[in-house]
Amino acid sequence: MTIDDPARPETAEPPTSTDAAVPAPTTAGTGTGTWSALRPLVLRLHFYAGVLIAPFLLIAAVSGLLYALSFQAEKVLYAHELEVPVGDRVLPLSRQIQAAAEANPDGTVTAVWPSSEPGATTRVLMADPDVAEGASLAVFVDPYTAGIRGQLPSYGSSGALPLRTWLDELHRDLHLGDLGRNYSELAASWLWVVALGGLLLWLGRRRKNRREIFVPERGPKSRRRTLSWHGSVGLWAVTGLVLLSATGLTWSRYAGENIDLVRSRLGGATPTVSATLEGAAAGGSTGHEGHGSGHGGHQPPAADGPDVGIDQVVEAARAAGVDGRISVALPSEGKGYVVKETDTQFPVHLDSVAVNPADGTVMDELRFADYPLLAQLTRFGIDAHMGVFLGLFNQLALAALALSLILLIVWGYRMWWLRRPGRPVARGAWRKIPPTMLLPLLAATALVAWFVPLLGLSLLVFLLVDLAVGLVTRTRSRDRDQNRDLTRTS
């Protein structure tokens, strides 16, 4: 991303030592003329987006950086709840659940995350009237003694605790609800446009050697050096930024609906294991179809009837190959147990089974390997955006991308400030684009604007602002000319 020379047209910038040898990119069959015609339009769009959308991107980057660091912060802040001394023998899950229920008699147990490694607590999730909607009350149980280590609200399939939940909501909607989600969707809608536009502008600059594309210049502070750092860091970060933009849009209010529709039409919806009991009332899942459970919801209380118990259910799941880090959703009316693997480290272990509570038999199995390819890629992308795909490496990569975006924005504004005063790229840049390219470009823009509504709406606002600025400029110029004529005649 680069706010590249917004103050003057391309022809106004004299060549320098880095603007001589390496030619600008060409389009097959058109030579350098196509890029020469297209560059002013890309530059103008990049400039307006960089100036007007950058504040939203900056908020998203800062909150995203804090979110990426919150995983490790939670391990420190909630160490008492998450860790216990390793004991001699792990107690049955049923005993641990009983201890959690006794500690919170007003809650209803909905799921259990058994201790996944020595020294880790078991997390018993409960529906509780005192917990915010969309979250569960997590009761942390010592698996060796059944002692209660604490109780905290827990949100989502990743089990975010209060610190990470607060930062996640800050990143998503600024704690403003649906109104605040417009900010994050606007940022995600423009991030890929600004990033790819900056990439084109950076690669399109002529320079002596290609090393200067990848490595920032050294030397005294100047606009030139700032541009070098801006372009080089943007080049290294562009792939990650585009992926963040794409995965971020999957959660958005408006573009997200279109993305879900396309995924469904292409057969890429996330399948779910069928836990419907034989003879249960219709309305439950009937097979591997539909969407997954998303960020988790509460199961209703278990129906009365025979139940072999959670310990035998877990054994049945392990015999079916569902082992390691797991979550166990307790049965609700007309449904059986659902045991899912939750290990998102690569290679992922995300198989799941449904178990009949009456006899402990496996009713249905769903292997991650059987997911449609698009569903697998969606899962990888969303988990990577959430920082849970590759653990610490994923979180550090997110932090690096967020920090890169912050620096790119700061450098962009600095270049704008250093170039003042100055006039922007001349209006009417679209007229220089050959019709054979202009018509497909307009069609693609209209399609993207429909698919990503906030991008299209804000692009229209940019156009209106640009027209208004042009009108004011022409009016002032005409007034100056009239005053000059009056002065000459008087």
C-alpha cells in the first residue's frame, strides 16, 4: 500500500537515480501505454482511500494487534483457572461435572472441554442467567481433585475468556453492536483494494535494480526514504493483508451474506454431524448439511431418559478415532451427545461423532477430510484470522501484519504531510484508459460494488466528494479570472 505521490501528476516528477532502468510493468499486447493510462486512476483511488479510509484501518490494526497478543496474555492473567499441579490420577469426567454443578446450582451444564494435557484444567460450560447472551459460564475444575479453580465467562468455539472477548468485540464493532460492525466491514472492504493498488503503484515505479523493490533505502530522513519503507514493507505484507480482508468479510453484515450465498451455491457449506435420535421430532439436522455451530450457542437441558454417562460416551468417541483435544456437547431434547476434536494445530484434528446416550453407540461420524474443499479452506482462513490455526506462530504473524499496517498508514500520512501543499492527480484520469479496458473495468467495479456493498457505497461517496472539490476549484478559478479581468479594465 502506498500513498504514492498524491500531490502532482506522474509527468511532474523528475526522474531520479531509482527511476531509470527497470521499466514499469506492461500488459500483454499493449506495452507500457496501458499502465501509463491506468496509473493516474489507481493513484487517485489509492490516495483518497488512503486518506479517508485509513482511520478505520488504523483502528482495526491497533485493536487487531491487541487481540493477537491477548492469547498469551490470557495464559498469564488466568493462570490460576487454566493450570493446576499435575496429580497422580485423573478423575472421571462425571465427577468433575458434578463438582461444577454443585458450585453453580443455578446453571445448566451444556458442554465439557476435558483436560487436554497434564496440568490443564477441565472446562465445564454452563448456561447461566447472569452471563451475557452468546457466552457461557466456564467453570474450571481440577481434573485430579475435582476442586473448583474459578468461574469465568467463555465465548466462542475458541473459548475466549473476558480479556480476549473484550478485545475481540473492540476489533469487531467497537462495543457499539450492529452499528459498530459497519466500521470493521468498511475497513475489510477497502483493505484489499488499498493493498493491491499500492502493490501496483510500487511495482510500477522505475528503478535501477530490483533489490530496491524488496529492501528499503537507507540514508537521511526524507520523503523518498519514507516512500521506500512504505513500499517495501507493503510488498512483504500485501498477501497477508489481502487474506485478512477476505476472511474478515466472511463475518461482515452485508458482504458476509453474499459470501455465504456463494459458498452454499458452490457446495462449500460447512457440514455438521447428525445427532438426531431415531424417532425424534423433525426439525433437527438430518445429515452432513448446513452450517456449523459458529461461535457456539447454548444447548437446552438434556431430556429425561436412559443415559450411559459422559465417560462411556468419551470412550466410544475415542474408539471411533475422535481423541486428543475434544469438546463434548451434552444431549438435548431429541439429540444425542456430540463429541468434536478441537485441535486446530497443523495437521488439524477436527473430526466429530454423535453418540446415542441410551447405549453409547456412535450414530454418525464426520471426518474433516470429507469436508468439501471450499469448506476446508474457509475453516483454515477463519481460524487463521482468529489466531488459532497454528497457535503461537499464527498469533505472531497476526501481530506482525497488524504492526505492518499501522506503520504503512503512518508512513502514508507522513508522505502526504511532507508533500503539502500540492494539487492531487489531475481529474478525468479515467478518460485516458482505452475503451477496451474501461468497459470491463466498469463492469468489474459494478459487480464488486454489489457484492461488497459498503465498498460500493463509499466509492460513490468518494466520487461525489471529488466532484464537489472539482466544482469548488473551478468556481474559485473562475472568480479569480473574473477579478483579474476587472482589475485590468479598471
